[in-house]
Amino acid sequence: MITVEEAIEQVLSRIALLPAERVPLLDALGRVLAEDVISDIDVAPFDNSAMDGYALRYADVAGASEDHPVTLSVVEHIPAGMAPERAVGPGQASRIMTGAPVPSGADAVVMVERTRADAGGGTAGGTVEILTTAKLGENIRGRAEEVRAGEVVLIAGETIGPAAIGLAASVGHAELSVRRRPRVAIVSTGDELVAVTEKPGPGKIRNSNSHSLAAQVLEAGGEPHVLGVARDNEQSTRALLSRCPEFDLMVTTGGVSMGDFDVVRKVLEEIGELDFWKVAMRPGAPQTFGTIGGTPFFGLPGNPTSTMVGFEMFVRPTIRRMAGFISLTRPRVVATLTHDVKKKSDRRYFLRARLTKGGERGYTVAIAGNQSSALLTAMHRGNCLMSLPEGESFIAAGTEVMCIRLDMEEGTA
Ligand code: AMP
Ligand code: MG
């Protein structure tokens, strides 16, 4: 049996970055940028007002206050989207809206709340009383404040979030070059499996793994392709596993332990190459990895929580590496264990657990329910995997333990 770290290293040594593709802006969300994004214009393209108010010359209002207002004549009304036609001279102001270009001659904007309009509403042809002083440049947003024409706005390797999409739009990019989403084939194995829409007959259970896995693939940034169920014979298993090279990787569940009908490993050795099939961990020691036609293949164990933990430890980093993400490890936090744990000393344990704020180290942690790998509720209720090291067989309440946060993305803490 190899360790979890050895297994991750073996897997990642086989994984290559996927090529880039150009996609419409919104499709780039959550993906890794493959090329720098350069601006075609200054943003903002012109000096503009940060407030609804009056554009004026700050020297004109040097002594202005509520009790001693300065009266200016209003020469123009400038809504957003309009180019000013009149310069602001001494003793003059232009009524200006947020985002409208600042007229020449003006060097400050006083917000409308600090002014008092005349009976005509303080618009062009009338007057306005200014009730405050202004600083040079106050409430004026400068041209090219965000970026200059020709400058890089977004850097290759960055993850595209909503703000990056807004930036790309503001500099004229309707499409972005991003890493392709890994296409992940999902195959469940087992004669006992029926579809979610069916009521299981005698000896049958519903296929839940295809669904939890598809969700994990989506969350990891991949594109799930659920191929269906392989029955527990070599012919059926071979038929689906041989489709592995049509995708960027394939994940199967079940059929990898020591049972009489566990044929996945056998078929993998026949049509592909086996790298390892057992990792010193619990849940889910029979983690199988290899390649079929050069394409990575993961044979995850069948128990629903073993499947999900195996995905988390080995498949998720693979998908992220292919998709161009630099950070491949989830945030970890040390927490104080609130109860004793007994374990087998020969393997790493990943207990489905819940971190809570509190205690000396900032967090306490407790298991989130029954730890049977056949059950999913503790995985659902928990927010972390409590990682308990090999070599230990008893961990006492009060011990500081390492927890892998499943509620936070890689590189976010
Ligand atoms: P196996 O490794 O094939 O012996 O499967 C281990 C356990 O996981 C058995 O109890 C299976 O019934 C269960 N199992 C296997 N595949 C699935 C699946 N797709 N959905 C839910 N449970 C499964
Ligand atoms: Mg099975």
C-alpha cells in the first residue's frame, strides 16, 4: 500500500494541462485565463464626475459655507453620455450627473446635497448656491484611473470571477481565451444498481454515486459525462472502460475490492495500464489509478462516502491541474478534537467532521455522524475531512488535529 501523498504525486506526474479555447465572456466564469487581456482604450476614457452635483472652479468656493453660500451661474446641464459644450469660467458652474464628462475649466465637483438650487431648479440659465468649500479634483474620477490603452488588465493564470468579466467587458473583450474544462466520463459499476427514478426491487439499490460524482466534477470545474452503469462482468465493464480515451479522464465507482465480481482492475490491466490499486487510507483503501490509451483512469471504491473522499483526494486535484489552476490543495486548519477517536494505525483516516469556531486554536472539530463509508449523511453534515495520521491508534479529546476544509476552495485561505 502506498501513502496518500505518494498516490497524489503519482497521479499528478501523469497529468498535463489542457489546451486553451476562446469562449464568450460568461462561459469563462470560474476558469483559468490562458492569455493576458489587454485594454484597447483608457478606462475611464475621460475625466468624469463621481457625484450628481455641480462642476465648478474650487477657487470660487474657497470661503463657502451654509451661512455664507457662494452663488454661481449655471451654464450647462450635463447628463451621463453627453459631451459638454460649454467651459466653466470664473463664477460659473455646470450641473453634472454621475459619470458625465467634466467640462473644461472645472476642477472640482460639489455634490448636490451641499448646494441649494434657485427657483428654476439650479439648471442651465439659472443659479445655484454652493454651501461648502471644495478641494482641487474633488469628486472627479480621472481618465485612465483603471487602466491605460495597451496595458494588461487580466493576467494569464488568473481565475475569472465576476469582476474579471466586468473588466474584460470594459476593455472590449467579448470573448476570453481560457483553459478547457476537463471532460470527465463517469461510470458506475454493479449488478445491484437501479436508476434514481426506480423503486429498488429485491437486492437492488439506487445508483447514487453517478450523481454525487457528477456534482463533484462540476464543483471542481470539470464537465461531467455520465456514461451509465457497467454490470459486474468483463464484457460490460470493458465496453464502457474502453471509451476512456474519448474524454480527458474517466472515473468509475465500485468493482475494485476483493469480491468475486470486482472486475474493474482486471479490465484496466487488460486494456490499459495499472499504476496503483491500494492506498493506505480510510475510507476507501482500494483506490485504483492507471491509464487507458494514455488517458487517466480512476477506479474509485463503491461505498458512497469512499467514492466521494477518493474523488476529493485524487480526482479533484487532477481536474484542477488539467484546468490550469495553480493551487491544488484545499485550505487546512488545525482544530481541537472534542472527543476520543480510535483508529487502525496502518492508515490515514479522513473522518467526515464539522469544524466550529471556538477553543484555544480558534476551531474545535467533531465527527459529523456515523462514519460508515456506506452512509452519506456525515459527509453532507460535515464541512471538513479530519485527517488523522498513520502510526496513531488512539487520539484523545483535546488533541490538535489537521482538518481539510471542504467548504473553501483551493487557494482561498
Ligand atoms: P463494490 O466496491 O462494488 O463492492 O461496492 C461497495 C458498496 O458500494 C456496495 O455496497 C455497493 O452496493 C455500493 N455501491 C457501489 N456502486 C454504487 C453506486 N453507484 N451507488 C450507490 N452505492 C454503490
Ligand atoms: Mg460492485
